[in-house]
Amino acid sequence: MAAAKIERAVLIVLDSVGCGELPDAAAYGDAGSNTLGNLARKIGGIRLPNLQALGLGNLTEIAGVPRVEKAAGGFGKMHEASAGKDTTTGHWEMAGIEVKKAFPTFPQGFPSAMIERFSRATGRGVLGNKTASGSEIIEELGVEHMKTGALIVYTSADSVFQIAAHEEIVPIDELYRVSEIARKLCDEIPVARVIARPFVGEPGKFKRTYNRRDFSMPPPSATVLDALLAAKIPVIGVGKIWDIFAGHGIGENIHSEGNADGCARTLEALEHLDRGLLFLNLVDFDMLYGHRRDPQGYGHSLEEFDTFLPSLQKKLGDKDLLILTADHGNDPTYRGTDHTREYVPLLALRGIGGAAGDLGVRRGFYDIAQSLADGFGLARQPHGESFLPQLG
């Protein structure tokens, strides 16, 4: 093992914060998408002074976030090498895996034979079995679900088998149990994720809760996270990170309930982490604003994160590395309610007084994995190039 160049790394995924269509976006039906650029223009501009200082405005035209001549950190954008535009693929690639073949999707719903097996195994009926927005389908089918106890099953443009249920009708433990049943059935196809989607409230006022849980396929090979643990370097996942990797390579799991809570848990974890990786997903950008096509809410949420950023930077020392990125886009001004195939930001800050400048266009999200391996003195990963040397 080579000498370590860093002691701690904080990797924050701003879920769905894309920065412009990829060259192959049209093949995914996403030509013209630009999460940051389009939402800022739609709402008349946003104010992100701390992200601007790191070079965010240098990546794409963002109303209210102009370019800076001298950034405080390294800035660039990343091209997803893997096929697809989903959560699993994006996170796996950050950890070093290139997914050559996109996970299957089910625009016409899941096979009837599979749904019948699921119903028999769970002892409950099934409603829906179609592509739908999560908030819309619980309004459409929530009353019937509460009367019959049947599970609401739906999917999206992603490879997901989603199960919605009212917490008073299907207790959380049972919802997780039926999701595990679905996971085994989905392994046969294979579907990337089964998502338990609990909700509460009354007809017309249903609300999804943070008791959501993802049941993912395990990564097909070892990642840089596994390499870190093998080297006895702690890896802490905050938010849905543990779920996305099915626990592989994650030493400690910290549950969070939205962006603000995730940020608070991150600061708390850093108080006790002397060495290792803290890997955080901030889900609200995607779940609450991207999928619901709410540019105003999305912009406000970005401004809230920007306000939080200085308190995080104060926690960082000379041998720490901060990486801000995203796993895909989800342009809230775009048609439909699904993810968009976009470049994602790469903002990196190494310690206090580290070098800054243009990191360029990275050929894969796996440059993050290579940079972590480089920083912690691990063996070279199969894919990617480290950007750590450019940070000084």
C-alpha cells in the first residue's frame, strides 16, 4: 500500500443535479435537458455564492451563478461511461464499476406471471402495475388500497419495482418483508432496485415518508469501497448509500430524512471520523423536486445546500478531500417525470489552500473511485484517472 495523501474524504451526491445534456442524450429522449441551467432560467435565477466560488457557474450557464476567473477549488464535469441514467448505475460508476448494458425497464408494467407470483407470495392483491409518478399513483389508487389492502405496484423510466402502501394499512416491517419477496423475483429479470414507498395521510392529503427503503442488486464486482474496508479504512454511508450498494463496502450506515437531516448527520459523523470515507446522498433534489417537476422548490433546495456548505468546509483539514457531484440529471423543466441523461458536476476541494482550476471533462464517474484509491494509497482501480494531482 502506498503512502496516503489524504486522511478523510467526504463524497456528497447532489442527487440529480445535472449540468447539461450528454452527447448521446437524444438516444434517451433527453435532448436539450439541463437541470441546473434550465431550472435557474425558469425561476429567474438562483443565488449560490459558495458553489459559485468553487466553480459551479463555469460548467454551464446558470442564471444568477456567473463564471469565476479564479475558483476556490477544482471544477469540471463528468460524462457517464455506463449505459443508462439511473441511481444505481451512477453510484456504482462513482465506486469504480462501468455498467455496459443498461438495466431493463418496463414501460408496459411487469409481466403478469411475475405479478401473480408476487401476489401469492405476499398474500395481498396488486393495484397499478404501470409506469407512473409516485405522488400521482397514490392519489389515484390510495383509496382502493386502503379499502382492500392491495399493494400499489408501479415503475418508471428507471429499472425499479416500486411498492407503495399506507403505513396504517401495511406496517413498515411488512412492507419491507414484501419488498424482500419482490427483490428475489426481480433478481430473475433483473430489476436494479425494489423500492418500498410508504405513505401516510388521508385521501387528497397523502404524503410519502422517509421510511422509504431501497432493495438493490449487489454490485457485480468489488468497488473502491470494498478496497477501503479491506485496508481497514472506515466507510460511512449516509442516506440511501447502504441501500444502493446492498451493504457491500459500507462499514456503517446512517439513516437520514431528507437533505437538511443528511447534512446534519454528516457534520456529526465528521466529529468522530479521524480517517476514512463519508459517502452521502442528498435525495430531496431528485425525489421532491426533479420527479415532481418543481423548479422553484429545486432552486430553493439548492440555495439551502449552498448556505450549509461553509459549515462543512470549516470541518475540513489539510489532509481532507471534499467532492461534490451528482448521479444523473432530472431537469424539472423537462417533459415527463423521469431522470435526464446529462453531464454531472465535479467540484473538488483538497484541504486548506489546495490547488484549484479546471479539471476538464472526465470520461467517467469512475475517476472518483480512482482519486479515492490514489488519495488513500490503495492499488490502482480498473477504470478511471485520478484528478488528485490536479488539486496539488
